[in-house]
Amino acid sequence: MGRAYLSLGSNIAPARHLRAAIAALRERFGEVVVSPVYRTAAVGFAGEDFLNAAAVLDSDLGPHALNDWLHALEDAQGRERGGPRFGPRTLDLDLVFYDDLTLDGPGNLQIPRAELRHAFVLKPLADIAPDYVHPRLGRSLAALWTASGMTIGEVVDLASTSA
């Protein structure tokens, strides 16, 4: 069993897709700790704002199998993979950390994920796992967030928004 740290995002019917993703994670893995949800501007393209969050769960799947499961969940939520790298998404689920593992594998599996340089990945993870130490940088997520100087958008109540 491994502890997985995920980044979640959507900018197409984002509240609906994030609620569905969190429900599916809980159905498959049981207890899932979910961060506050933040509204953030699209990065790399002009588009609708994203809703972003993070989740921590204990997985009976190894990192490759978990990554495949996350991709299947994205696909089930209507994720289109044929478009540009940066574009609108019904659901984007990334495995950012898995225990203290570091690897570069098939299917774009890179742990830790380079996207941690973005506030929409780092801040939600720092909210729910502030003491987790980045396996390559040797610093806690809380320390990385504090040192980053980044800001993030407003917190959104996922239960009451239809965004």
C-alpha cells in the first residue's frame, strides 16, 4: 500500500467533474483527504478558469497502475486527449507524489510531477500535507509554498457551486 498525492483540476463544468472525481476516488480507495478547491486562471492558453484541488489517499495500486486508473477516470469523464497539451479539460488528475518515490516512467508518469511549480498544484497539496517532504528537494510542502511567493485564486465551495 502506498500513499498517493494527487492534483485535480477541471475547467469544463468543473464543479460537476470534480465532485464526480472525488466520489469515484472515495468509492475505489475509501478515505480520501481533499483540499479546499481554488478558482485559478488557465495556464498556457486563453480559456475558462479552472477549479483545482488536491487529494491524498492510500492506494493498493502501485504508481503505474494508479496512473492508469486515474487516466481511465479522466476518460470516463469525457477527457479528450487528441487536442493541444494546454487546453480545456473536463478532468485532469495527476499523480504528483507516491510515498517518497522518484521515477520517470511510461505514459507521461513522472514522480514528483514538474507541475508542482504552479500555485494550483502546490498550494492545495500544502493545505492537506504541509509536512510532506519533497523527495528531491528535501523541503516540506509548507516550506515550498511559503518560499514560492506565489498567490492563488479564491476558495470555492464545491458543494454549492454549479460552475
